[in-house]
Amino acid sequence: MTAPGPVLAPTTESARLRSVPSRAAVDVPAAEHAVALLLRALGKDPAAVHLAETPRRVAGAFAELLTGPPLELTTFPNEGYDELVIATDIPVQSLCEHHLLPFTGVAHIGYLPGDRILGLSKLARVLDLFARDLQVQERLTQQVADWLETNLAPRGVGVVIEAEHLCMSLRGVRARGARTTTSALHGLLREDARSRQEFFALSGMRGRTP
Ligand SMILES: [Zn+2]
């Protein structure tokens, strides 16, 4: 796992931010071969009529889940807005790197603008950039916060992810419905109690302290 590549620092009117994941592309034929081997190891016949297309489908599914388009965002000058900007309940889905099983849930992403603002829907794109990877929820949360901190230079940024992990609900403890909550805060959202409380209240996490 590597972080997406560097991004230009926006200075002009509207500026483009571009970030390309630098991780290796999925080798689909090799993945198909590996899935056929896995089926055999599981005691199944990969040539059986209902399994014949399974390696292709599984490899395709993983390729789709792990590959996304490059991130291209436009930022705009901030014309004096100094309150919290927050997008809540953004759907999130990723793959747990320990079990290769999905985890799904919602993210709440907020920032206190500095000199630049970002389209609200674009926060979901930043999330998606990092979610299309083998992940742990803690790292995903941190990566989104770090990316916004580095590229948008806000006065504060906060990310909360609440997710259910299939590796926890379908196997192991079988804690169906249990949600894991992670948060990452930078700048004023970390340092200033009032800003932090406002962020957690708006993201539905009233009373929570990180
Ligand atoms: Zn897992």
C-alpha cells in the first residue's frame, strides 16, 4: 500500500487537484489462475459447470473493488466562509486486508476552510480513492484526513468512519450489526474543544470524545 502521488498546490482562481493511486494494477489473468487454485484447495472442481466462470468473475470483482479512476478535483477560493463544512453519511465500502472480505458503512467528513474550498460531493471522491484498496478502517480514516490536510490546507479537518466488517459479522465472533467507529482529526478540529464537539455533533456522534 502506497499513498497517492503528489498533487499541485492550488494558487489561482479555480485550481485542479489531481491524484493518482500509485499502487500496482491488478493482474487479472494471474488472479483468475489463483482463484482456480483456491477453489481446488477448497476441495472444489474449478472445471465443474457452475464453477467454470467463477475464477473470471472473482478476479473481475476484485479488480473492480481495487481500481478506481484518478482523482481530479477543482478547488475554489474561499470568499470568507469560516464555519465548518461537513458531508455526513457518505457511503463507504472497502476490503479488509486481513480477510479479503468487505466492510461497509458511512463516513462523515468535515473541514474548516482555509484559503480554498472543495465541492462537497468531492469529499466522497477522496474517500473512494483510498477505499479502493486492501484496507484497515483505521488507515483509511487517517489517509482521507491526511490527504485533505495536505492538499486543501484547511484550518481543521475531521473524518469519522462507522462500518460493519463482514469478517467480524459472518465469522469469528459473528457480531452481526456491530459497527466499528474510527476518527482522525487535524488542526483546529483536534486542538479546539468547541470545534471538535461541533464536528462530532454534526456527524451524529454527540458526546463522543476521541
Ligand atoms: Zn478482517
